[in-house]
Amino acid sequence: MSATLDDSVLRTLIDVFPVRFDQWLGTVASDIRDDIIVSINYPGPSKPGDPPGYDTQTLMDTLDISRIQALIWAVFSPKDRAVYLELGTEKLAKRPFFTPVLEAWRQYKLQQSAEKANLLNV
Amino acid sequence: MSDLQTAYTALRAALISTASNTPSWAGRAYADQAPAPTASAPITRPYVIYSYSGGGDENALLQADPNLLIDVTCVADTVQAALAGDTEIRARLDDSGEQDIRRGMTGDAEWYIKTVTHEQRLHFVEQANNGATQIYHSGGRYRVIMERKT
């Protein structure tokens, strides 16, 4: 048995309204960054497995978004520490702060955002 | 047993299994983090870490239906060893759920492990000892989709 996802309507909408979808993705990227900041906005120290708390707010202050190209946006931190916290190191148990937020967006927030932007009813 | 405990147990069993063409990771596979080394029990690289990264119930079914992201990475002294470890890990884990094509991993009395799917590649260099030592981490993020039996 196999299943095929029919995304032809979505692709047509993107082709017809590229600017609108690009702007929406920028909003999504900004909202994801804000969700991450909310999740790490408490004083440390954090427990292994929990999002990192802040000591110096360095991580929080360096979270940013960038438009890579049309329809591709990035949420990033230029600090090595962000990778170490997200994935762990040999001596530091991981404190994921990015993946849990992305998973929440995959599960339901992306759809909510699209509905709020009235993207699928054009 | 919790869903994560079942997933960890199945992942570990797949990693240390001797029924594979690649060397077993027995004694070199750790949950969450390698233990602190001692004189009698040193930790030698390469080794494997498997750790929960995100996800939870999808709430698409009446019974519990966890959709977990678990990172499995090889930690090594050289990039070559880390990448080789990643390849071995992927050969053991990817598409190995009970409903996958390879069916190597099974759940327990309480849980089905329906699918195990490699998603993002993970690769980074840890600058240890203030940059004097490089430790290479290479592996993947696996989506483990489960369902409660009872």
C-alpha cells in the first residue's frame, strides 16, 4: 500500500501568490524565534533535557531570523554555544530549545498560523 | 514502561545487536550522555549517544500515539571515525520499525514501535579543553512513531 500527498493546490497557491506566502513565512520565522525566546526566558541553571535558562542572555540576544531566498527563511544563532546546548557535548547534557518549538509548529502551530493568515482561502 | 523508555530500550538493542554486518556498539552505547569516566571504567571514543530531543503525542488516535525525535550520534576523535559510526548507526536504525521495510526494532507488551525514520543529519565539532581538543559528533535525528497496545 502506498499513499501520495497531493500538494498541487498548495503549490498552485504559492505560484499565484509568492509574495504573500513569502511574507507569511517571514512571520512564521519571527514567531518561531519569539517562541524560543519565551521558552528560555527564565533564570538558570537549567536541568538536563530542559531548555537552557539565561545567565547572560547571550543566547537569547543572538537569536535572529534571515531571509535566505524567496520562500526560505532561517531562524539561527551565530554562537557555537547554541549548538552545544541544543545537541549536547561530551560533558554537557543537551538542553534542547529549538527542536521542541519546531515540533510544536509542525504539529499544530503552522496550521493555526496559516488559518489566521487566511492563506488557504483565497 | 514509558514510551521513551521503550524507545530507548529498542534503540539500544538495535545498536548492540550482533546480528548485523557492522560491529556491535555493545558497551559503547549510552542514553542521554556518556557516564563520567573512572579509572576502572574509562570511556573511550568512538561511542554512541541516543537522546530525546523533542516531540510527544500526536493525539490523532484514541490511544496514546507518541511521535518522538531521538538524536543518535557517534562521538569520535576524528571526523572519519564519526562519519563511519554514523553510517553504521543508520544501517541499524533507519526504516527498522515494525511497519517499516526492515522491521528490526520491536516494542514491548505496552507499545508498538511503528516506524523509525532517519530525518536530519547532525554533525558538529566540539571544541573541548578551550579549543585544544576537537571531538567530532556525527549522526542523525530519528523520528520514532509509536502506539500504545493496551
